Amino acid sequence: MKIDPKLIISGWFNLTLDKFNMLDQQTKNMAAERFSFCDTCKIRDGKICSPKRSLDHVVTKQKTPGCGCVISAKVMSKDSKCPIGLW
């Protein structure tokens, strides 16, 4: 999986805006919906989408590892995607 620094920065930027109550409601809603999938995902290891764990991608059915991202920041990045295709 290719790492895109812009997506990482946007996620952390939005997470920071949220901490200061400056994040728009649409992004908050998107993040909450995404997090609901991540909250029970078997790839999750604490706060991380673990690259040491794998699940079948929902579309390709191929065994796919987690991305290694901090979930709370990743769900805040509008253009980021779940590595196993849940969102």
C-alpha cells in the first residue's frame, strides 16, 4: 500500500480542528460513521490499523493487511480509504 503524506496530514489536521471544536459537522459525521466500522474490526490493534493483521478485502476477497495508520486520524481524512474496503 502506497502512503500518501497529504492524506496523513489532512487526517491529523482535521483531528486537531476537532479538538478545538473547529471541525465542520459533515466531516465529524463522516468520521463517526467510519469509526463505527473500525471500532469492531479485527485488524484493529488498540489505536492502530495493524499491518501485522489481515482480513479479506470486501470487494477483491484478497487477504489484505491493515495500513498501520492511527485510526482516529485516518477516519478524519476525507479522501482516505479503509484498506479492506469497508469505507
